[in-house]
Amino acid sequence: MIANIIVVGAGQAGAQAVDTLRREGFAGRLILVGDEAQLPYQRPPLSKKFLAGEMTEDRLMFRHQPFYDEHQIELHLATGVTRIDPATRSITCTSESLQYDRLLLCLGTTSRLLTCPGAQLAGIHYLRCLADAIQIRSHIKPAARAVIIGGGYIGLETAATCRTMGCEVTVLEMADRVMNRVASPCVSQYFSDRHSAHGVNIVCNSRVVQIEGLNQVERVVCADGSQYDADFVIVGIGAMAASSLASAAGLNCDNGIVVDEFCRTSDPHIYAAGDCTNHPSIHYGRRIRLESVDNAVEQAKTAALNMLGREVKHDRVPWFWSDQFDNKLLIAGLSDGHDELIVRGDPTQRVFSVCYLKEHALIAIEAVNQPKDYMAARKLIADRTPLDAGKIPRIDTLLKEAV
Amino acid sequence: MPRIVFIDANSRREVLATSGISLMEVARQNQIEGILAQCGGACACATCHVYVAPQWMDQLPAREDMEQGMLENAWEPKDNSRLSCQITVSEALDGLEVTIPERQG
């Protein structure tokens, strides 16, 4: 009999899991442990509307306190977990020890840290949580000089927000193009151009070797000797699964907590969901780790159902989005292993999509300001519908009719 | 505070809303089933789809291209389909009625 469930990690996955557990009838003791003081909140707006001051903290929360009270979800917030002991089925928190029958780990990720000299100076920020966003926001004002290290989603979204708020913005990217890990060269070029048009200085092939300043960051120095004056720095150079608690407990970890399609870890009483998991993608037939809202939500639901004894597999086509200035990038699927890449539409018209095919079926799409293609693609990818590649570039034909 | 009515196959619920937030947020605050809003209001997922009572359609600002494109391939779109994250609640919408589709996505 399952009387106690503990969920560790109060982000997107953790919040979803407790919601689903109660909705699906779990009547035992339900504890949600989170290391931050706030009620569980959404992270995507932290680089966009919240950073821009267009959204208050209150609106970030998934649920307000009455929801947790009404559903008897015990919130242990501002609470760090120091140890999991699978043998006694207990976790050790800052000030107490708690017993579980089932444990769900929704530990998320930690930011990859800059290691160059000066990386500890004041004014250098990462963006992982609300407190980070609040700190960054305090620097944003007209003519403030922002240097952003890393041209991925976090770097470019914060660059767009800072620029819109009047900052002078430079983005330093180590690779030869921005978003090189997540998008095609054509999409990288498009976003690079949009940033330049808005006055963001994008510098690729640029490796940061030192940050200088007396007490506070003053400038960023690159390997080629170039220097960029900075009032503040945002570092977005990737994230790693927060799996140290799990590996210390002896759980199988390898680029994340290794789970099966039922979100079970190598311990039969412990499950994991969200960004921290290395999980099988049934659709793509390989193991993946995703940093994705949809994956966090859906794995959390799957884990909750399986903890309650229903056998449900996690089987999703991943999707992602990014907002930069007035452009929306919508991505569905994973493009690795494609054998054909077809551009639909014209980037100069600001509406286009990049379609990735493998053996005549769509496996991924990057849609720029093109919601129709994106929504159609999600179905085409999931169904593995064979497409007629010759029809795909014709923008007068709907993507779903390119069969 | 404007009153909003959410209707699904089994029930009809009237809730009091806060002006200035989105209809999707009103649904979420009131635990309305069937509005998933996975992207949290970024107009990126089409899982907060509602059918607006026809007499209210003219009271709402027109759909922008992004919402329009998302809705065309949402589950069973109709002329009165809207994404609830794109509708800002105000006193002018007091009494607004929306019906929740059988499914989202």
C-alpha cells in the first residue's frame, strides 16, 4: 500500500506531479519539497515577459496557496535535500528526515558555470530561477551595457529583452553561429540578422578568457584580445542535469538520472521526471535528455500514474519555443539523423520553416512565425506520415497536404 | 470583478475573474479542467483552446496571425475558437461564456 509519496523539486515537473497525483485519486500523504522559497512557478517567462517587467511574480505561480491547502499537498519550501537513503526509504532535508513509499525526483538542471579568471565577480549572473531574474532585472536600464556570454536560447532571449529595455547589448558566442546546438544554419542566420537589426552586437567565434573588474565586472576579454565593457554579464552556456543527489544514492545516472519509459529509475521505489532524466524516446528509438516544458509536464504525469500502479508509457514528440523580439521560433521533433533538409517559405519575408526528413517522413521542424506548419508538423511527425518532398517548398500548399 | 462562465460536457461554472489577466489564467486559478495551457500563455501550444459564445465574439479583439495559425490546426477548430491565453479579461467581458473542447492539442 502506498501511503506516502514525496516529490523532490518544485519546478514544472514537480508541480505537475502533485497535481496529477491528487487528480488521479491518490489520498495518502503527499509532500512537495523545493529548495526555493516561492510557490512552484513557471520558468519560461523569466527570460522574457518577467524580465521585461510585463509580468508580476504573482502571475508566474502555477497555483496559489489555497490549491495546495485544499488538496492537502504539504509544501516544504526553502528546503534543501541533502541525502536519499533507498535502504530505509527516507530523505534527509535541512531540518528533518522524511519517509516515503514512492519518491519522485524532479531535480531539473544546474547552469554550466564559467571557469575563467574573474568569473566570480559581482554583476555576473546566470538565469535559472526567479531570484536570478530579479537580480538581472535590477541592472536593466537604458544605456546599461550588457554582455551576454552564450548565444543559445537563454542568451538570445535575454539579449532581446535587455535590448528592448534600452540596454546596449553584446552577445559573445563561441561557435561560428548562434543557436548552433538547437537550430539549422538558416534559422541561426535569421535570428542573428533580427538581433543585428535591433542593434544587438552579435559576435561569433568568440571565446571568453577573462572577466576584469575591481569589485564588480567591468569588461569581458576574449581569446583574440577583443574587450567588451560591461555593467553586467549574463552567462547562458548550457545546463547539466542536477543528478548528484541521485548518483550519491546509488541510482544509475549517465547525463541525467537514467529512467525507463515508465519514468522508473534503477530503484523500484524511486521515479524521476523532467530535465534531470535520461529517458528513452520511443518515437526516435534512442535515449535522450531534454530541457523542455512539455517533457517535464508529460513525464511528470507519466511518473504520477505509474507510481499509482497504472502502466503508462511516456511517448511524446518533443516541442520547444523561443520568443525573441517580435519573432516566435516553434520547434517540434528532433532533427538528428535527418537525410534531407527543406526550407519552406522565404526568410526575408520573416515567415518560413525548416523541415527535416528521414526516409521521406518528417522528423522535425523549425518554424519561424509559422504556426500553421508547426501545428501540422506535430501531427505529421507523430504519425510518421510519408511526405512528397517536391511539394514541401511550395508555400501555397499546406504542409499537411504535401503528402 | 467580471464574471466568466466556463462550460464543458458535464458542468457550467461561473467564476469571478481579475481584470488584466488572461482568460487562461482565470481558468487555471479556478482549476477549470480541460484547459491545459502547457506553454503558460506564450501562444506556442494551442492547449488552452475554447469556444466563445457567439454573441461575445464581436466583443473580443480579432485573432492575431500567430493565434489564427495555431487554431487552424488545433483540435476541432470552429469559427468561434480562441486561445484563452490571448484574451485579456476586463469589466467589458462581464458575463463572458466559453465552452471547453473535448480535448486539447
